[in-house]
Amino acid sequence: RELSNLPDFLEHGGEACEEAVLLVVKDCYEDMKYALHKLVVNCSAGSDPDPMSRDGIPNRLLQKVLRELGVIDLCIDVVRLPFQKGVNLDGLAGSGDQFRRLI
């Protein structure tokens, strides 16, 4: 399922819409986390595999290619989409450990 095809919680209201969005987010969470981790790690040269603390020389060629392909904008859109559909941070904080770590 695609998040963009889900009903907009802000327009339709109700917990069922928000739960439908959260269900898709939960289904995609590990795959998205893995993909974003790989993107961050491969955009620089360094020995730290943790994308949150990585500090290294930028991989300018890969960064340029990703920018030209629109990958950076796509990543931002994917992360932003659940919130555009009406899911709020308070709802995520109570919905499981995987989200609580992010907030």
C-alpha cells in the first residue's frame, strides 16, 4: 500500500484514518530506516557506521547524483507524508518503541 493513496486524516477525521496511516508507516518503518541509514552512510567516507554521529569526508559525486535524481527530495517527502496525512507526534509517541526512539 502507498501512503499517498490513504485517506487524509485531516479531511475525513476519525481514528480509523489515522490508524490506517500508522499501520502503513509501521509496515514500512524498518525498510525506510535501513534505506535512509545506507544513504547517509554512503554519502560520506568515515569509519563510524552510525548515521546520527557519522563525521567524514563527503562523497560529493554520490551526493550530486542523488540530488540530480531527486532522491533527497523523495526521502524528505516520504518522511513528511504521514504528518501531512494528519498523524501527530503525540500519536506516534504512544504507538510503540520504534517510534518513541525517534521522538
